Amino acid sequence: MKPILILFLLSSFLLADEHRLLVSGFSKHEKSHDNNGKEFNEFNYGLGYEYNNFKDYNEAYFGGNFSVIKDSYDEWQYTLSASSNMRFKLNQNFSLSFGVAAFLMYKKDNYKNNVYKEDADYDLFVGAAPSSSLYYKDFSVSIAYVPSASFMNIDTVGFAIVYFGYTF
């Protein structure tokens, strides 16, 4: 499985039309505290890399990214995502994109009810989030919204995350 994943990531990197360095910024949660009364970390610093096959405006394109950030519980989170987007030119310097991203996160399972930070183990989480980016020349600011979800013993709080990018 690892060789296939490495081959996929390497080929995506080589075939990409646009490469971006991502710098994580901040998040805003639907509630200010988790079920155990702990306040969420909303300064989610970290770095990432994004690649996509953007060629022209008003056409769908695909992309992916990998990021490592401090999550809402102030723990390291590793995220791999794939997205479908469409970018619209607003004027000579500005453009705007809309899309949806599917993601796979490897993070501490603090979302389980009655699990305290000290007792949480790392686990895989999957989801999808609508996203949008505003581009100014080589710089961008992006926002993604992950809605709340409850399933069995997992209870997540919805949040919007903002991050910044630079095309290189």
C-alpha cells in the first residue's frame, strides 16, 4: 500500500500545474468549548503543500494537499485531501474559486464522548468540506467549513478554518 501512495503523490507532484505552500491560520468553531468544557484552540499554526491541475478559468480542476497543523485540541494533526474546484477571474489580479474537498485526517480521537486529552489515541477520520479561495497574484486566502457530526460515540463540533497560500 505504501508504494502505491508514494507513487500517487510523486506523480501528482510532477504532473501538477500549480504548486502552493500553505500556512495554516485560524479557525472558528460553532461552540467555544468541547463536551468536557475545554476551550478550543483557534490558532491552528502549521504548514502544508498543495498541488492542482488548474489550467484555465471557468473550468473544473482537481487538486490535493497535505498539511500538518495544531488542531482544535492543541495536538498535531496530519491531513491529506483531494478536491474538485472551479476558479473565476474577477479582474487582472484577483480570482475566486469554489469547491469541495474530501479529507483523511490522522489525529487524536478527542472527538469521542467522555475521552479526555490525556487518554486520547491517534485515529483516522474522514470527511468532506466545502471550500473557497480568494487569489491575489501568487497569494491566496482559503476557507473550508467542516460541519458538525454525531455518529455512535463520536461527536464533532463544526468549524471554519482559514489558511494562506503562496504559489511557487
